[in-house]
Amino acid sequence: MQLAGEQDDVESLRALDVREHEVWRELWKLPQAVAWHMPEYAYLVQTVAMYTRAVVRAEQSFANAADRTVLLRYADMIGMTPNGLARLGWLIVEDDEPNTKPQLHVVTPSAYTDPRDEWEEMEEE
């Protein structure tokens, strides 16, 4: 029984599976994982899984430019790049306590003032 392509064997597939598990565990140690656990970002968990698989594929010698492009797109979607963080409204900030890991701060729209309110205040003055 052939599991994948002609050149794939069971040991190679197992090695890829082990590597995917390693990448998956490392991703969930990152500050972004705080947001991935939040109910409003639960939809990203599947994309984190696809990113994990894309990382492993991009590491392979047979990976091409398309594989690496897919990896970058997934990285943006899950907040692994500066552009992705900005699009999602996330900031990674240092914790006040020394010797702690950086923490993810999710910026909500309510954290910003409405420019219309500011305009009304300026008109009243």
C-alpha cells in the first residue's frame, strides 16, 4: 500500500510527522498562542496547523518558491510577521517583571478614541 507519492516511504512520513509535532509544540510557546486560545481567534487554530505543515514542507530540499510563499501567507494570517501582528491588532510587549517572556497584547478597537468624538470636542471649545 502506497501512502503518498512514489518516492515516499513510511519512515520518511514518520520523520515528517515527528517534525510537525515539534514545530506545533514550539508555536504554542509563542506569545501569539495567547490570542490563539481566545474564543474570538479560535478560527486561527486550523491556520496554525496549516502553517505548521507549511513550515515542515518549506524545510525540505524539494520545496519550491510556491511552498515558501504559502508559508509567508500563513505566517501573516496567524500573526507571525510584523504585518500580520498589525493586521490583527496585536502587539508583543515586554512584561514588567524581569526574566519573563514577552507577552501578547491584543489591541481592541475600543482602545482607540473615535475621531468623530475628538472633532466634536474641538468644535465645542
